[in-house]
Amino acid sequence: MLNNVRNFIFENLGLGKKFIVGFSGGADSLALLHILKSLKDEGLVADILAIHFNHNLRGFESDGDEEFCKNFCKANNIRFESYSLNVDEFANSHGFHTEEAARKLRSSKLNEVLTKEGFDFIALGHHKGDLVETTLFNIFRGSGIAGLCSLRKLRGNIVRPLLDFSKEEILEYCQSKNLKFRTDSSNLSNDYSRNKIRNIIIPVIEKELERNIINPVYRLSSLAYEQESFIKREVLKLFNRDDLVSKDETSIIIVRNRLLEIDPFLQNELIKFIIRRYLGNLPSMLHMEKILDLETEFYKFQNLLIFKLDDRIIFKKDEIIETFLEFDKVYDLFLEKVKFSEGSDNGKFKVSKNSIRGKLRITKFTPDDVFHPYGKKGAVSVKRIMGEKKIASVLRDYIPVVRDDEKIVYIPSVGTDRRTAVKDGDDVVWVGNV
């Protein structure tokens, strides 16, 4: 096992790296910490920091785990930090199950320490059985290929050096090194979904089929990873096709006709790829079905807007940050890109600079804002004039406007307010589409 981890680090991570080790005190994390300490003693690993989390879910037992981890690290000259987590409070306030809440809290703190202290990797003690449990759990949830290979030995700054080994092999290692470990009583309970898979479902399948399923499911996950890697490469090629996808700082746009020319599976994968760029992960299957329906004109999930406009599918964050406008700079105003310029006639509209009060800025409009369109005697609400200009009702709340200290000056796809009309002798500001 030591040789396997040594070779993995040498071939994939490089020598002289610094590792944070998630240390629960159980056999898996204990074996991993012991191996990395051995490699540190050999000079192959630069530094190790063991981090323990007290989830405050098992009373005195949780406190005993923390004390055990602290004493082991002290006896073996390993840096140690412990953090107390209020899992129940976080789960209740965010609507997570206990397992998910604990995982999110651990992940957040581990990445915080990694960045703050300049470590290279977070090492976790997952083994082959954990991979199989996760794969089966994702299958039962209706996951696609990605769910079959969600645990990898190396993904970003997360490394799982023991993923090729079974629980039995890890226990044998601990016994051979005379390593005493803690047993988490909650792992024996079937209150959690993963425990049911480990303690009930896998044993029943193996008994009824009279075969071990750990290795076959492990191979399935490895094959799925190869397929997932291939799919990602193909999707990246599509994402970089200029005739299919255009992108800027605020939005990503797909040409719908071009999208329909490619395989439906890759259509969906491209859309998922774009959503991940904005959100970091994917919405639930229910939300994804609505998003992937190319006939749906508008969809919002969290702060991501997805809408169809002419022959375009547009992905855009729902955020209007008030910005003071600079002349001769291009601004994305949701439905169009515009530039306000002084001097030469290079715009579609013109505004009297003399009519501008204070500084021009890009901002949201309010329900009380009115607009004086050309061709009408009085003022109308902003939403009404947008409706008259055939701007889809679901989009109107997300469109920014350009205003000064007193009034709205310009609305995208509508035009300029007639209160800004140029009179003889006025200086002119041109508004042009880019």
C-alpha cells in the first residue's frame, strides 16, 4: 500500500507537495495519515496538516474521537487542528440532510485552510468500498455517466490515494503497523442512505447473486470515467466553436440552429457544461428537464437566466450592478451592447448633453420610474413601453436602463427619452449599438 501511494504521488502530483489530511480517527484516515507521514519522513512529502472535525452529533463519543486524533498526532509529531461544527443548525437553516450539511461544512473549512496556509492538496481516506457505495447511490438517484465516476483519485485539489484499496486491505495495513483506530458508531446505524447501501443492500445483493460486487462496480466506475473524459473533450470542442457559441464577460450565447445540427446528447451536455461554468454544479433533474427543453422561452434558476431570443439561447447572470457610464466604452445592457460617445455622428440615437443632470449610470429601473417616448404626449411606465416594443414580459425585470440624477435617458431596444431631445446649440451624445 505504501509503495502504491508513493508511486501515485510521484507520477501524478510530484514530489515536495504539502497535504492537508482529513483525519476522523477511523481506520481509513488513520492509514492514509500514517502513509503520508512515512513519505514525509522519506523526504517525498514536504508537509502534513491533520484536520479533525467534531460534528457534535454523538456526544462524548465525538469528543473522544477528537482527543484520540489529537493524541495520535502529538505522539507522531504531526501538525494537528480541530474544528467544531454545528451540523444540525446548518442543516436546518439551509434545508440539507445531516450528511450533506456535514460534508459541505467540512469542504468549506478544508478549502479555506488550504488557501490560507498555502497547501497543495486535500487528502481524503476514501477507499474502493466508498466508491462503490457512491456509485450505487447515484444510480438509485437516476444519475448519468458523471454520477458513476464521481469519486476519483485526483480531482482538482482533492486527492484520494487509497481509492484502489478495499476496506479489508486497509484494516490489514492498520493491523500490520499496530495502528489502533476509532469506530464511528453512526456507521453501524441504518438511519443514513449510504449506511443502508453499505450495511443492507450490498450484502443482500452479494448473498443472492453469490458474488462479490465491489470489484465489478469499481470497474464500471473506471470505464464510466474514461467515457466521461471523452465526452468532456468533445463538449469543449463544441464550446470553442465560434459559429456555435459566443461568449463575453457577462453572457454566453448559443446559436440555436447550429445547436440542433449536433447530436441531441451532446446538445444537452453542452448546456450542462455552460450551467456548471456559472453555478459550479447542476440543478436537480427536475430543473434540468425544464432547462433542456429548447422550446421553453425563459427559465431562471438561482441567479442564472436562460432565455431564447430570436435564434439565440442566452445564458446570463441575474445581476445589475449600478455602474457610472464612461463615454466611448461598450456596455452590455442585456438585450444589446451600446456605446455612448461624444462628438462625431456614429450612433443610432442622439441625446442632448445639456439635458443630462449629474452623471449617467447603468442601473435597475423602479416601479415608479416613467419614460417619455417620442410620439406620445405624456409619460408611461417603463414596463408599459417595453411591452409596446414587444419585449417579452418575462425579461423586462432583468433589463437595465441608463439614467441621470433625475430621469431615465435610455432603455435598451426602446430608445431615448424625448426629454433628452437635442435643441439648437446643444452638445450631442450619440448612442450606438455595437
